[in-house]
Amino acid sequence: MSDDDAPPGPADPPATDETGPTEPTAESESLLLTYVAPFLGVLLIAAGLPLTIVGGYVVVQDSVGLCGTPSITATPVDEYEDFPETVEVLPAEELTAAERAAIEEALESPLREGTIDGDVANREALFEGVVVPYEGERYYVQITSRNSCLAAEPLLFPIGGIAILVGIAGVLTPPIYRKMAGFEERMRGD
């Protein structure tokens, strides 16, 4: 068996592909483009996603009806054992039309819940819970869900979108640079 027929050993250098470099040629370029740019890109994507989601939600929440309408419950006082007499009584005449409509909705609902679509003049009293005499019965009425609108800047949506796009460019920098460096080497060689 001759030396030419011998399989390559562990000490033999690996065969190289002559199509171009697989890594940038300068050491500083290698560290910056291989590690720093993708890391910053991932950070920008991670920061941009929640900004885009929150900013987009703020823009559409009110127009889609996702906020601003508190929910109330109306339960007959007779269903409570030892109902405290210190609970404030709010006459039905002092309720706004939207509050009265919500109480009627709650009384018709099997879950005893209704939403106040409109002016809520007795908000503080309803948060605490009040007894409302209505159509010959006494009901304990309380706001159970504020359903308030999220307060954030709508500019978060475009800022988050730009951060995501810049982050994607940072993540794709190493493979793009390698392709460009290989193309440049081939152009010099031809």
C-alpha cells in the first residue's frame, strides 16, 4: 500500500472549499458581525414584539368595544343571609338611563350580569356596592369589572415595528456578510 492510497489521518488538514471564505477575514469584523449584531438584533426583536402588541391594542381597543363598559351584578337582597343594614341605599330614580338599563339586563340574565353602556354617574357608589329598590324588590348592585381602557401611547406600534425590522436585519447580518465576502473573493479571483 502506498502513501497515496492511505486514508487521511487526524493530523492531516481538512480539505478546503475554494468557493470563498466562510468567515470574515478581520478578527474585529468576525466578533462584531458574528456575535454582537445578531445579539442586538434578538434584543430589538424581543423589545419590539410587546411594543407592537400593546401599541396596536391601544389603537383598536375602543373602536372594537374592548373597554369602557363596566359590568355590574344585581342580586336580590333576600338571597343573602345576615345582609348588613349599613349598605347604602340608592334609589332607582337617581340612576342614569345606562345604569338602569344595565340593571334590567342583569335581572334578565341567568348570570345576573349586565354592562353599563353609557354614562356612569354613580361609579363610586356602585364600586362599593349599593342596595337599589327596583320594581318592588331590593337588589344588591355592584360593579364587578371596571373594564377600563389601557392607557398607552399609540406610537408604540410603529416604534415596535421598526425595532422588529432592525432586529431582523441584525440577525441576518452574519449570513449576508458571508455571502457578500464570498462574492467579493470570487470577483477578485476571476
